[in-house]
Amino acid sequence: MATQQKPYDDTMTDIEDTLGTVPGYLSALPEQELVNEWPNLKRFMFGETNLDPKTREFVGLAVAAAIGCEFCRHFHKGAAQLHGATEEELAELSFLASYTPRYSALIQAQDYDIDLFKQEVEEIATHLQAQTGGD
């Protein structure tokens, strides 16, 4: 029994060392799920990844806004600010976050043909590449 408890205890200690506390929403998870979840959460929230931390928080904030999650929105906005996000960047992000859901609704409501859409996107990409001198 003690060997089964050790990974959970180690995880709880690591969370507290990393965050300064163990948030209730994490401690409410089943023990094995938390042991499995924490390494990825820690890596993508605080570790080295292909995206810089501010960009990761911008993605999180945009998704939070799109799905209407007050909890995620609060966390990711604060984390973005900790990573140097300016009020101007946050204002732009709030505008950009509206594009995907808005245009998704517009296109879906039209029952637009996906193959035609893909063809048009390719045409636009080709045109934009020619305009910028890209290959």
C-alpha cells in the first residue's frame, strides 16, 4: 500500500513545490489520474516547449474566451501578463479570439462545401505567397 501511495505523495509535493500550493481542483482528481496528468500539465504550463510561454498563454486565453471558461480566462490572462503581455496585445488578442468561432458559425450555418472551402484556401495561400515573394 505504501508503494502505491508514494507516486501520489511525490506528485502532491511536486505540485506544491511548483505552485506554492495544491489547488483544490487538482487535489479533487482521482489519485492515479493526478499522477498521470501532472507531468504534462507541468511541462506545458511551466516547462520548455516549442512555443514561448507568452504565446502559450495567449493560446490558452483565446481558447478560454472561445469556450467561455471564466476560470481558464482568469488564469491565462494573469499568466500572459506575468510573461510580459501588454494591454495592447491583450486587446488585440480579445479581438482575434472572436474570429474562429464567428466565422465557424457563419460557414457552418451556410452548410458550406468543405472541398470548395479547401480549394479556396489553397488559392488564397498561393496568392498571398506570390504577394510576399515567398516560394
